[in-house]
Amino acid sequence: MSSEDLLEELMRRLQEDAPLPEIALATLSGLEGEPLHQFRRAWIELDTDRRVRLVWILTEAAADNVVLDFAAVCEVAMNDPEPVVREQAYRLAGEDAGSSLFEPTLRAAADEPDHEARTAAIDTLGVFTLQAQADDWPEAAQQAAQRVLLDQLHSPEADLTLRQAALLSISYLTTPESETEIRQAYAQPDMRQTAIEAMGRNCQDIWLPDLRTELRSKQPAYRLQAILACIEREDERLVPDLVDRIGDPEREVRLAAIQALGAIGGRDAELALDEIERSSDPAFRRAAAQALGEARGRDEFFSIPRGLSGRDDLTGGEDDGVEDGEDDPEGL
């Protein structure tokens, strides 16, 4: 069956709400030329719900298989008249992360008229700022992303959701402007928890004292967010602070600390996890065993000689104080 026939079959199945086989989805990867024109013609025949469904399915497929390239389909969906379709298209761009999608995502983060769709575009711009920082993109591209995100952070029309998304996306950039925004947000009660998350993404040592402070905060949500920031950093210097959280009065915080020890690894983390495996609580024993497996697997990976290896269930408050003392919880 030719690629044109496969594409026709896929669109027919989509119209009939039938399952979409993986081989048919693959025909949408790397579309160009006549197959792309064929797709555009079929696209406009689909109703809104089916267009959303297709882009959502492609988002899931892109997350599971990094080889798939849905950039062409994504650009078609980004120009859809329906905001809900565009919103899902920006989510797809975050999974596909093809460089050709940077400019349209940048424009959408600045100019998209729909609130939910613009928030999705700003979220996805964070994927590109991370790439820009990690892969040393040209300075002009990094500055363009930073300008758009700074505009969103300081726009009088931006609500809290947009500002939080913009802060998280800019936080991947290790620039003076990013540092300033995180510091200013940290001082604002409604942005403080997001700022703690941003500290983890930013990964600079300047945030270590603040993260250690938040690990001892009176607010469970701040302690939990600080632990998640530690996972993002994967810094063994924070292991002693995380070990202290094993005695946290909040069960969710204790479980997160166990997860963090597994993600970071190292001898001290493994010793702590060995101890937790003897807990009287089955849930903590299971969590410790899983984390210990992750930590040891990480150690084995990094010991291979070079050249041989192939937001918020707890509600935070404005009090940012530090606990004076904590009782040992039951079960540990």
C-alpha cells in the first residue's frame, strides 16, 4: 500500500472514530510535497473534535517515539481557526521539538489571542529554551525567546497562570534577567511556589541556600516543591537535606524525598534508602526499593568506561518560616 493510500485510510478511520494503527500514524511523519498537500485537503474535511483527536494522538506518539517527525502536521494545526486545536498543536510542538517549530511557537507565545492556547505555547517555549541552553543555540535565538517571556511576565494583561508559565519557561536560561525574575517571583506570595520550581530548572548554585531553606519550610507545599526542584537538579550536595525530609510529618513529602534520593543516587542516598527498606510501612518499603533500584542503576551507568555505553496537591501559604522542630512520623 502506497503512502498516499495509507494516508487516505488513516483519514477515513479518523472520520469513523476507528482505531488508528501505528503504521498509519507513521505516514504523517516527515510529510512534504504532494503527501502534505493531500493531508491539508483532508484536514479541512475533519470536524473540530476529530482534528483535536488526531493532534492529541500524534502528541502521544511523539512522546513515545522520538524518531517520528510531525512538524509539518503541527504547523498546519497551529494555523487552525479553532483555539482548542491550536492549543493541542502547541502541546505537540513540545513533544516534537523540531527546530522548525521554534519560530511559530515564539510568535504564538507573544500573539496567540486565546488564553489557554497562549499558555500552551509559553509552556512549549520552555522546551526550546532548555534546548537553547543545553545545545548552545545562537545568542539571537535565546534573546528572542527571553524577550517574549519577559514581555509576558510583565504584561498588565497577563494573569497568574500566564506569568507562572512564563517564569518556568525563562528559568532554563542562565542569564541575569532570568535570575532577577526568579528572585522577584520568590518574594511574591502568589508566585513563590513557582519560583521554587524555577530554581530547580535554573540549576545554578546560587539557589542552593534557598532550596535548603524551603526544604525546612513550615508550608508542606513549599517543602514538596523544593524536593521536586532537587530532583530536577540531581545534586548530591542536597542528599543530607533530603535525608532529613524522611522524617517529615507529611506522608507525601516523605515519599517525594525517597523518590529524590533514588533520582540523585550516590553512597549516602543508598545508605538512607537501605534503612527505609526496613520501614514498618509497606508503601515506604516499596518506594525505597524502587528508588534504590534507580540509584544503583544510575551508579552502574555512570561507572561504565567511556566509549562502552551505547503542580500542586498541597496548598502553600504565605508563611515562609522554617520549622522549629518536627516529630518523627509513624511508620519510619
